[in-house]
Amino acid sequence: MRDLSSPLALVIRDGQAKRIPGREVVQNDILLLKDVGFTLIALSLVLFVPPIRDIFRFGQLTLRHVGWCFLSALAALVWYEFYKLIWLRTTKHRMHKQSLAHKGLDN
């Protein structure tokens, strides 16, 4: 079940393209970023090419808008990393206390 909820990475390993859980990527794997690359190209076309942008009735993005997007994404990333750090620390501490209690070593 853990593998099903993990983000997948498309890599070339041993000469073959394979889709593996992201946590199993190792140093010698060659990452294939075609999915991400295609998405970024398509999104850039829709947002920054006026005839295509007009089809979707999007307004023009300014550098200020893009800056706010990056700033909010950075804030979300930092918050999530702190959350993981705190959650992992408290979970490990709780598991350690439970392990000691199970062994009868807690005071």
C-alpha cells in the first residue's frame, strides 16, 4: 500500500524505462522529465502566448503575479517541511517511549 501512495518517477535503469516509487530513485538512475516538461511547456503556452491565452479568456500575467506565485509556493514548501520535521520528531519520540514501555524500561 505504501508504494501506491508514493509519487512515481520515470527513470532509465539498466537500459529500460521504468516507473518506480520516487523514494526508490538511486544515484545512477536517469530521470525522465518528459511528463513535467510537457506540462510546463503547455502551461507556459496557455499563460504567455496571447492568442492561446485569449482562447481560455485568461488575463495577462505580470512579473508581480509570477513572483507572488513563487513566494506562496515557497511558503507552502517551508511550512510542509517544518511540519514533517516536527511530526517525525514527535512520532519517533512517541515510538521510542512505547518501545521502552513494552520492554518494561520506562520510569
